[in-house]
Amino acid sequence: MIEGILMRDKERRPSLAEVAGEAGVSVSTVSKVVNGAPDVADDTRVRVESVLRDKQYLSPKQRSRRDLATVVVVLASSSMSSPLTVEILRGTMRAAHETGLELVLLDLPDGAPAAGWIERTKRNGPVAVIAVKSRLRTEERAKLAKNGVPLVEVDTYRLPDSDSYSVGATNFAGGMAATQHLLSLGHRRIGFLGGVSDTQASIARKHGHLAALASAGIQPGADIVEEGDFTYESGLRAAESLLDRPDRVTAIFAASDAQAAGVLEAARRAGMSVPRDLSVIGFDDQPVARMTAPRLTTIRQPSEAMGSYAVDVAHKLLLGGAPPVYHTDLATELIVRDSTAVPQVLENMA
């Protein structure tokens, strides 16, 4: 606990007089060295600094930093360019500032083990780790636990468990809400573009989509489900495949806004107008959703709130507390804009 560490830090510390006596200089000279004053001879400075190190002397400024609890945010380098990651980090920074925690960002290379990254999280004071969109290995989790470092995961790729705390979004409910919106407009042949197939977010969004179809008595067609990787390029390729089939879909639900933007481009290339000929809905409510023409209807993910919540959990753990649940999903929200409408065939019948 923080309190215990602070008490140990306040145990007997060497005084300036003790350092001065051992170094054979005056107290004022030691004070000048500690405060970085320039008017101290080089050999004297070296001798005083050696005694300071031997006695593990900490200046008031150093003690203040030592007492400060730190949250280390760990994420893959590739995700740094993601607007969602930026929003999550914004939430962590705001919450860390409000709770008086120091925040350190540690980016790891993609596709290769980052040997020694846990050692890089070590600080003088208490530390917690927040892993964003992580694929932490079992041994890494075990090492953090062995070192007494609390772990909180944000939007984890794996199933939540009781080995660590985590926060995510209501991806299943969001997927269901997206498809229910399209169904309410009269769409019945709805294509689905999935994200990275082994991520919990993509799986849950797909299952939400299928559940909405089932609740409407619609048998989902395997021919109108495509997998991707959350990117614009995968959305473009998958939509071109769907729109090239004789029995075209009238709407597409994409598992990310980037993929939905790719769908808009595929529709343009096919000579289709959105939403007159094709309705499109995304997921996340990234800035791109407000920049496309037409603007995207989407499911808003509370990314900034997820980052803030993770810091709150980490803070509780650093104080020795225990949050009531291991995993929390924050609510998503349907945002209706300009890319969805009643199917043209129904409009013609009206």
C-alpha cells in the first residue's frame, strides 16, 4: 500500500551535517551540491556526490518524486496512430491528473516479444500497469503479480478473468443496437464486416448482430458475413466483394468506422448512392465518422471514459483497496447521422 511505502521513506535519513562530516566539507557546500549550484570545485563535487550516493541521501524534490505513485500505460506501437487509443490515453491523463498520479507511457514493438519491458516499469514509488488493447502473455501477467504490480487492462483482446482487472465496452449490445436500427428502417438483407476475428470486441459485435437478426426471425446468410481487421482497406475489399454479388445487400454493418469508410468508397466505385441505394453503419464514433460524406451513423464507444475508469481502478489497487468487480463494460450508444435510411424498394412502394 502507498501508506506503508511512505512510512518507510520517512524512516531515519542522513542529514546534511552527516554528509558534510564524512565528505570533509561544510554543510553549505553539501547544500550547494544537492541543489546543483555551479560554484563548487569539481573534485569537491565528486567527493560530496559519492557520499550522497553511499548514504542514499534524497533531496526534498527527490523524496517528493519517490513518494509519487506511478501508472505505466503499456500499448503496442502500431496502436499509437489509432484515434481510439488517443481517446483512451486522453482519459488516462485526465484521471491521473485529478488523482495526483504520475503517468508514464511505454510503447512496445509489434509482433515480437519485448524482453525486459516489465523491468522498465520499475519506479521508486508504487507502480500499477494499465495495458491498452494488449496481448500480454501468461508469464508476463504472472511476473507482474509476483512483483506486486497491479494490472488493469483496457479493451483486452482476451476473455476477462479474475487474474486482473479490466474495462471494456458493451460490444454485444452495441452490435445488437446497430442491426436493430437497420431492421427498424426496413432492411432485411444486411451484410456484416467483422474486425480482427480473434478479438473479443469483434466477436461480441458479430454475435450482437446475429442476435438482432434472430430476434426478428431472420436467418443470417453466411454469404453476407465477411471478416476483416478493423481497417479502411479491409472494409473496402469486403464491401466490394459483397456488392459484386447478384443478390445485393441493402445495408452493411461494419465493426469499425474505418471499415465503414471503406464501405462508402466501395459503394461510390459501384455507382451506388448512400443511403439511397445502401445504408451503412459503423462502430466506435471515431472522428472519421463525422468527416465522411455522408456522415456515418455509428455506435459510440466510450473510449475516454474507459481510460479514466482504468486509472480509477489502478488508484484503488495502489491504495490497497479492491474494486467490487474484476471486469466492467461501459455503455455504448447509437448515433444516427446521414448514412442510414429506409431501403429504396420500400420508399418506391410508399
